Amino acid sequence: MKIIQSYVHRAGKCWLVSTIDRPSSSPYGPEWYYETLVWECSPEGHERGKLIGQGEDARGSIHEHLRIAKYLLATGEVPPPKEA
């Protein structure tokens, strides 16, 4: 299920940041978690392009989504993975 979706625009570039609620495949972790994916997209029509990044967060938290979107806006680059 989609939780939040953002379009980030910077210097003529566009990225789609999307966070979904999904089941975990790990028998040792939480049963569900939020997965955030980042795609390049066209600034004009928001057509999704190449998948360029991803992150995860605890269910109920959009911190990773916001961290990625803010980093893209500030630098134009996908952020490094967050520290465990």
C-alpha cells in the first residue's frame, strides 16, 4: 500500500520518491516495514525512469522518505544509506 509519494525538482532534474507499506521476507525482522524507492523521472510528465535508490524504515515512520527527499533537494544526489 502506498504511504507517501513525493516529486523532488532541482536544477532541471526530477526524482520520484515513493514509500510503501510491505511485508518483510525476513523471519527475524518485523513482519511489516516501510520501503522507500527513488526513481529518476521526467520533469514534464512525471514519467518514471531508472530506479536509483532505496531505503527502509520502521512501519509508521516516514523519516527515511523525508531524509532522501531533503538530500535530493539539497544536493541533486541520492543519499548514502543511513547508518544501522
